[in-house]
Amino acid sequence: MGFPSRAEINKVLKKLEKVEGTLAPPLNPTPLEKLRFDLQQKFVVYLMVKKITQREMSKILGIDEAKVSKILRNRLDEFSTDRLISLYEKINPNLELKVS
């Protein structure tokens, strides 16, 4: 088995252009970006610990699966910080926010 041809590589790269993967946090995040990323990670951890599907999480949060998918992939542009906090509060009713 040899290395793929340039044409094969280009074909795969073209397909990957349309894929929306998980966004990484910025290299030098602001405190707000850190907070939003930390919140996003809490949703991921909850999903993994509870061993539930995105569909089940969407029912718990009261939002559609597409929005859950965006949260889990750190595509948070359409979510305000307040909205993320209120959604997280649904899976952690004992949430306490502290500013330091």
C-alpha cells in the first residue's frame, strides 16, 4: 500500500472543508472566553458521566438536538453567556457563581 496520490489527497481535503468539527478555545482567551469554554466543557462532562445521548440531553435542556450539538462542539456564537448559564443550571441546579 503506497502513499495516496495528490488527486486523492485533494479530494479528501475538499470533503473536509465542509465538516464542522469542535472549535478549540483561543490561544490567549479573555476571562469571558475562559468562562464560556469552561461551561461548554461541563456539558461534555455531564453527557459522558451520565452516558446519555445528545437527544436525551436535548430533552433535559429543553432545546433541539442541533443546539446541543453546537454546545458540545464549542460552537457557541448563537448562545449568550446568560443562556449557557441558564442551560447549565438545568443539569446542575446547585450552581453557584463566584466572581473573583
